[in-house]
Amino acid sequence: MTKLLLVTTLSAFLLACGDPTTVKPTSRAPEAATIPTLELANGLLAEGDIAQAAHVFAQLASKEIDPLQRQEYQLIATELYFDSGLYNDGARMYATFPETLSTEKMQLRRTILAAYYSLAQQKPEQALQALPAVQSLADRMLRIRALEIRARAQQQLGQTDLALKSRILLETNLVTPESIEINHTKINEMLAQLDQPTLQKMVTTPAGSIYRGWLEYTLLTRSQAVISPEIYAQRYQLWQARYPGHPATPTDIDGPLAPLAFTENSISTSEVALLLPLTGQFSQLGEAIKTGFIAARFADGATTSIRLYDTRSDATEAQKQYSIAAAEGATMIIGPLNKAAVINLAASNRITVPTLSLNYVGDGMPGHSNLYQFGLLPEDEARDAAYYTLSNDYKKALVITADSTLGTRLANAFSEAFTGAGGTIIGSEVISEDSYDYSPQLTSLLAIDSSNTRKRRLEQLLGTKLKFEPAIRSDIDAIFMAVNADQARLLRPQLQFHHASKLPVLSTSRIFSGEPDKRADGDLTGIRFNEIPWLLTDARINSPLYSGISQVEQNTSDAIARLTALGIDAYLLHTRLDTMRIDPSFSVSGKTGALTLEEGNRIRRRLEWAEFLEGVPEKISDPLPLPAVLPPVNTEL
């Protein structure tokens, strides 16, 4: 009887847990002349009158002599009261339970009811604490109750990622089409409340194909209003091919789907070849990328076959290994890493397999339809800084450049992107890596020498000494520094000393070591810089991926951590290149940035931004933050 009752009321329970936020008043009990019987209770349940059935079971409990049967009735009545939203009635019935129930299963049911009531009182933390571990529940119906309550509590706490995982696990315990449909509806309603960036970031969470499929399906359906029906149909077919048999039920595509326009060039990822330097000069870099890629694959639960090919840090060997990988049946090749090897590969015109390189060919070189270029290009950071500067309405900038090849590359990329988008470079200076005093360059750049010249002329004209504080030029909106961390630590105090404390100062990841160092970076306070997401927040340490990566990253340079992130993103990208190709607006929220596919099959990275506050980088959440104001310093020092 109990089993029949729980099955009968399952849909009511699932629906009741959808909105346990208000406590309903006590409902009307059956007429006193009505004789409570099991037949009456089950008849009421069959009619959908859960509240009246609860009252009948409460009466049966009050009249029952056998302790075991009385406790069963008490539990059923309480469950039905809660399922019908009559929490006060349920709480009163709960209070009649004996201190110890007769069986372990009854004890577990009471524990779940306690969590249920906490949820109804808007106490999700308390509900989660009260719930028994799901793996300890041998009874399927108890698992269903526990998982539904857990999912709802997690959703109340804003833990949508955990709530989705709970609902996916819940579905493995559901058997009736009605209960499965209710669960799907709740998933769709929950994901519909999330904004686009949150969904895109969750897609990259390594939580299995069912989890990722729900998120990508939500993004797909949301895009229907802004993309053409043809592209939408193609993207749906890609989603369907990527997640065959996924439980999401598409109901919003009208008419027959158009065939894929690029069927012959569709990318298969069943056999992936990794071309990396696993021995030789760059072996540590190759190992970091390999570790990130494989960790992402295992965390994702994918069945992709991965073969490793050692390019030995040599461009010629990379070409040889590429040919071997293609001949051995690779359907997707990741690599090579060496820039010369990528250039040789692009020039060879023998790219027979879809390939995601881990570096870029030079500007102006012809691309290839099968070659997708991805990597940690420093120029990406400089261009990103240029767009960020303009997005804050800083239209006139000064540029300070390190006297190095990389400094020049960064400064040129910033200046080109900044002026190309409407900004103006009003001055620039190059500083030597061997110098510690940048006063000559700064006084010239800030036009302080002109201010001092005007002062001397006035003194000569007036014939008296003047009290005077030099002023910097008034047309500066921001300063971009293409320098390393040591130079930045020297520059920032000197900018303050030369009266530029209120100017926004921006830079790239070169000024951050990858690990917070309050003592070393105290002088960087107020400087904003862009960085890959993997290094900016605790998400890296808390990520399921990190356990398989931490040993590789420990006691190494920040470059290794960046390359493990590159390996993770190579995995994320290789299954999404088809989607990115047909929909240029599609973005992958990766560990190295927000990734989009540009003309020439080049992956573009948009990075996250942080600001040093008392030497510690703090992520900037506002896409258009106000300028940082540096604290004044004593210019008499």
C-alpha cells in the first residue's frame, strides 16, 4: 500500500517542491461522520485530492493501535500535508512522531521531512544539512524525495550548477513520463533565469555531456530570435549530433530541418591526435598542455580516443608526426605548438584533417579551411586592453614601452587597435630594462618639463620666485604600460611623484606573476590589467580539473599554469568548432578567455580584468568600471 501511495503522489510531490515558499492555512478536514478507511484515502488520491487524503491518514493514525502501522500512517499523512502545501498541518503531525521510529527507513523518511519543512520555511542551508546522503538511500522513492529537495535548496541558494547536477541525477531515478516531464520543465525554467555570460561559463564546467547538453540547448533555443532559421537548424543538428539521446526535448523548431550546408567538412572528434613537444627543450610546455587537455577530457566523461605524438621541439619533426597522425586515422589534430611548425604546416597545403594549432601563422599569411589557429598570443592582450580602454571612454592615451622585443610587440598591437577603433595616441616613451629612474622619460611624456619652463619664464618676467607645483598635460585620459612586473613596480610610484596619481593606468598580464604577492605587488595598487580567468579567481583551485593538474602547476612559473589552461581550452574548442564556424557570434567561456572564431579561422580571446588593491588583484566585475584613483604621495620625498 505504501509503495502504491508514493507512486501515486510522486507528481504531486515534484510539483509541490516547485514553490514551497508560502505556508497555506489548515484545510478543511473530512466531515466527522466520514469513516476513515484506506479505500477512502486511496480514492481521494485517485481524484487528486491530496489534502483530504492527508486528513484521512491522520485520522487513521490516531485510531491505529499497532505502533508500526500508526507510524506508517503518520509519515504518509505528513508527506501528503507537505505535498499539498499544508505545512502547519504537516508540522503538527510531525510533532506526534515517537522519539525513535520502528525502522531505519522510517527514520530516513522523517529526516527527509525535516529537510522538506526547512525548505518550505526558506531555510535552504538548513534543509541541505538535514538531508541524508543520497548514496545511503536504498529506496528509489526516498532518493527521489531527497534529490528534489536538494535541487530546490541549491536553486534557492543560487547554486544553479549544483541544482542542475542534482536534477540530472534525479532523472535517473524517475520512471514515469509525467514525472520526467515535470523535471524537464523545472530544468528549463531554472536555466531560463540565467543570463548569457553565466550560461556560457557553466558550459565549460567539466560535469558530463548531459549537464553540458542542457546548457548548450538553452543557449541554442535562446539564440533563435537573433539568428536565421537556417543557422538555427544547423546549430540544432550539431547539438543533436554532439549529444545523441539527450533528454532535452526540442519543441521549438518548426518544420523540417535544413540539411547541414557543410556536411563534407563537418568535424569528427572521435579520434584526436595531440602533437606536442614531449621531449627536448620545450617538453615542460608540452606536458602542461597535455595535462590540461586530458584532465578536461576525463572530467567531461567523454569517450574521445586520444593519441600522443612527440614533435620533439622541432618544426621538421612536427610535420612528420602530423603526417603519421593523419595516416593513422586521426579525425582531429591538436597542435603543433611551435610557431615555425605551424607556419610550415600552413604553407604545405597538406592539411588533410581538421586541425587546431596551438600557435598562429604570421599576419598576412594565407590560411586554410581545415586549420584553426589558437594560442596565447601576447598581442591579444594588448588589443583587448585597447578595446577596454576605449569602452571606458578613454580616447587619448599615453604609451610606455619596455625596451624589448615583446614590449614593442605589445605597444604596437595596442596602438594599432586603439587608433583603428577611434582612439588617439598622444605620446609614447621607451624605458630601458637596466634603468631604475624614469624621471627624464616621465617629465617629457607628461609635459612637466614644459610646465617648468613656463614657471621659469614667469619668474624672469616678474622678477621674483613663485610658489609653484608643476602640472601634467591636461589631455591625457589613460596610460597604457607595455612593461614587465619589475618595471611596473618602479613606474607606478614615479607616476604618482610626477603628479599623475589620478590617471587610469592599464597593462597586461605581464605585470602579474600568476600568484598574489601582497608584499611584492604593493606598489602596483590601482593598476588595472587583463588576465586569463584561470589565474584570476579561486575557481581554478576549486575546479574539479585542478586535482589532476595541481602537481604540474606546483612550484613552476605562471607560464605553466597558462599552458594547462590552454590545454583545457583546446579540449573545449575542438568539439565546438563546427558551431563557431556557422555562427560567428557563438562564444566559448574558456579558461584563457572568452573565445570566438574570427575571419581566417583564428580564435580570438577576450580576457578578464582585475585591479591591484593593496597589492592583491581583485577581479573587476563591472564591464565599464570607473577609473581607479591612486592615493596621493608626498612629493617632498
